[in-house]
Amino acid sequence: MLSAFLSAFRTPDLRKKLLFTVGIIAVYRLGATLPSPGVSYGNVQKCLDAIQGGGTGVLNLLDLFSGGALLQLSVFALGIMPYITASIILQLLTVVIPRLEQLRKEGQAGQAKITQYTRYLTLGLGILQSSAFVALARSGQLFQNRCDQWPIVPRDTGIPDWLTLGILVMTMTAGTGVVMWLGELITDRGVGNGMSVLIFTSIAARLPSEGWKIKTTKGWGMFLLVIALVLLVICAVTFIEQAQRRIPVQYAKRMIGRRMYGGTSTYIPLKVNQAGVIPVIFASSLLYLPQLALQFFDQNNPGKTQAWIQNHIVKASAPEHIAIYFLLIIFFTYFYVSITFNPTEVADNMKKYGGFVPGIRPGKPTAEYLDFILSRITLPGALYLGIIAILPNFFFIWLDNQQFQNFPFGGTAVLIMVGVGLETVKQIESQLMQRNYEGFLR
């Protein structure tokens, strides 16, 4: 990996792309620390100290993806999550809406149209999410109702509340649009997928502070042990993310005019983790619903049902929470793979171009064979996702302190970091190889 980056810096074109990417990342991190207008930054810091720097439930996950910008209500507080949510929604709607399915099959022109719809939906979700987070901050629920004496948005400023809140929502929504634009700039003129690189940057920005928190609280011994376990988890994730089942495909020879085509051999790569990180995000969002429902009940006098849900479903270290989280990830893995990979469509495309799997008849038998392989390779992928995702829950119990719940060494964080790192290095290596071939041909 280091040799690829060193070689890239020796190549003028790649060096410009890498420096451009670093510049965009610097702008993104600046916006993540810039307070929004109307927010008392001093009171925010007092609230973060009161809750030991961590949110609860899905707020913890969103704050991690924003690099700590969400709980600070900065300009880029929403980060890239509205765009990711919009992309997932459009991807799911493609299965049920024929018009979107037709656009997807039209190639580059159709994909550009879907991208435009994603941008509009991102801004709409940005308005909704920013309004929700501002309302949570005003009510105190964003900071676990511990900041009543430190108002995040002061009321005695002489400016009407509706104007202050409106400017705050507009600023955070505009920040979402700017983040989306920065990600597209990295994709077009930088290195790697822009949205993924920004998420990687947000998660990596939390590593030093969260790691040092463990050192100051638990000592050097626990800190070094956690670092060793982090490296072990990263190695395991890297191994699984690279694992794939290759289905051999043979293309028959065809005469078109006076030229012979086909007769080549290739393969269909089926990854063990075909679903990526999406099932973990779905399961985390669904588990947030009980916690959201508890906000509508009296927090000072909880009933038996409310207390049981709080202690067994919402609490991250509860065995029931861990078991439900694990089962939801397995379910959503099979669900997402079933809607994103269509064996019948793949088999029809192979048949159209004269391709076949050796020993399997084209058409329906090929589709059944692909479905058979996919259903069995998805099981270890689902188990792998579930185990990686619940690792932080066991560390909550081991470290015996909820302030470490933001430490990005398991779950979606490590999956995203490893995946983005591998894809970025592959892209750099492919561009280096292309330039080496050009020099050889010259």
C-alpha cells in the first residue's frame, strides 16, 4: 500500500490528484469544526463534557460518520449521511418502480438522471434531518437532557426564534449540499470514490481522541491491548472483504461478418460480503425505533414496560440487544443481496452474448445454479457482518464504560475504513499500471 502511494507521488498526474483530494479533505474537516450561526459553541462543549462526548443509539453512529460534527451542530453537521440515505432509497425504489428500472438499464444517460434524483432527495432529507436535530437540541434530547442550564441555541438574543432556527436549518442543509459537491469533486478530479473518502476521513478523525481517552482512563496496558485487537480485527476484515467465489464463464465463438468473436473464458466474482455495510446500517436504524418511542413517555417516572425496554432492548450491552442486532443483520443481508443481485437477469445477459457456465445449461438452469451458490455464500457473509457489528457491544462490557461507545474499531466503522482503503489503493495501482503500459508501448 505504501509503495503504491510513493509511486503515485512520483507520477505528476497522480500527484496532482492526490494533492487535490487532500485539499478537499482539509476543506471538509474545516467545515466540520465551523459552528453554525445561532449556536453557542461554549455551551456545546460543556454539554459534550457532561455526556462524556458520546450520543446514544443511532445518534452515536451518525456522529461517528460526521467526524463529531453532529453533536457540535457545525455547518457540516449532517455530513454525507443524507446522500447515503437517498442513494439507498433510490436503489430500493429501482426494484419496485418500473420507470427507475428502465433508467438504470439505459446506461450512462439513465444513470445521470438517477443521480440527479438522488441530489434532489438528498436536499429534501437534509431539510428534514436538520430540522429534527435542531428540535432535539432545543429540547435537550440530543444531549440526553443534561444541558438544560446550557442552552445550545440561546433565546435572549433579540432575534425571533423562528428566524434563528430557520437560518440554522438552512445552513445545515446548505452544508449537506456542499459536502455532496465536495464528494463529487473528489470522484471527478481526485482519487477514489468521493463520498466514501469523506466518510473514511470522518471516522479516521475520531481515532486519535477516542484512543487517547482509553489511555488516560484505563492506562497504557489496556490501550496497547485495544490497539492489538484493532489490528487483528482489521486483518480479519481485510481477508474477508477480499474473499470471493469465482464462477467460470465460457463464451462460444461467433462469426460476425468475416470476423470471429468469442471463445474467451472469464468468471463472475461473487463476494462473500456481497451486501457491504448496508445491512448493518439498516439494523442500527431499526433498533433506534424503541429508543425513539421511549422519548414520548415520562422519563422521570418510567413504567415496567418502559424500564424493561430501556434495560434490555436499548442498552447496547444487554444480551437481548446484541441477539436482536445480530439476527437483524443476518435478515437484512439476505434481503439486500436478493434485491441487488438478480440471478435470472445475469443468466439472460450471459445467454444473450453466448456465455455459459461449464456443465450448466444456459437460461433457467444457470439462474438456478447462481441462486444456489449465492444463497450459500451469503450465510458466511451474514455471520461475518453480524460478528463484526456486535464486537463494540462486547467492548462496552469489557471496558465497563459507556464513554468508549464512539471508538471506531468495529461495526460499520471498520468495514467502511477497510473497504475504502482497499478500493482507493486498487484505483491507484490500476492507474499506475496503465501508465506503465503506456510507457512500455511508447
